Amino acid sequence: MVVMCSVGGTDFEFEREEIEVERYKCNDCGNTFDAMGEKVVCPSCRSENVVKA
């Protein structure tokens, strides 16, 4: 979902990129979760020791 707010009546355009959400598994606590981005962190234990599931 994209939420945008504009005040002042200024027109603007933007290109929307497709963002891929991928499934990851934490090697420290075993949690599996969905995430996106370059630096993925486990939401349960905050470890960066994660791999794509």
C-alpha cells in the first residue's frame, strides 16, 4: 500500500517500482519471516544471520 499526502495543490509524478517480498529464515533462532531490502534483520531476535528460505 502506498500512502501519500500533499498540501498546497502541487502536482507531482513518480514511478512505482515493484518490490519483491521474500521468505527468510534466521539461523540463530529459527524464525521464518517475510522481508525485503538489502539488509534483512530477524524481527524476533534482531540477528542479521538470515538466509532465504
